[in-house]
Amino acid sequence: MSRTYRKFPVFFCGNCDRPSIRTTPHVKGYPDRCDCDSRLGVSLYKKMVKSSDHKVWYKPPKSFKQMRRQEFRSKVKEALHNHIYKGKDFIPPINRNGDEWEWM
């Protein structure tokens, strides 16, 4: 799932046209920040910059979801293999719909 893009105000230094260290978080597309605005008398101007939302810290990474899906597919294949070749009853595994961390 892709993250949405939003515009938010970023303060730029009037001297070197880089994002200000004091007032803005890291902005993609502007790798280095200005450090000359720490002096008094440097003007700042505000500009709307498009940036993507970031995944929340408590959400699992993409690899966790891929691992869950691969584990479920292997259980389905194993159940089908046991049913066809070993004569056991076909009991399909239950898919857990949520990709949530198991904390305990």
C-alpha cells in the first residue's frame, strides 16, 4: 500500500535556499540542511513542499507480511499434499486476516 502525498510548510533560509535546521524535519529532495540560520538576522521564507507520509512505528514491516503470506501458502500446499499422497483428511488451515505483531 502506498503512502499518500501531502503538502506541508517548510521554512527555507533566505541566504542559501536550503531547509532550516530549527524549524523543519527531514525533507526528501533536500539532503542537506542550512546551518547558517543559527545566526541572528537571517531571513526565513515559507514554501509548501510535497512529501509522503511515513509508516507508523508500531506497524510491521513489509517483510513480516510477506513471511505471513508465504507461511500460509506453504500450510495449504502441505495439507493438500497430505490429502492426496498420504490419504489424510484435507483440513485447510485458517488464514489470519490481520498482519499484526504477536507481542506475547
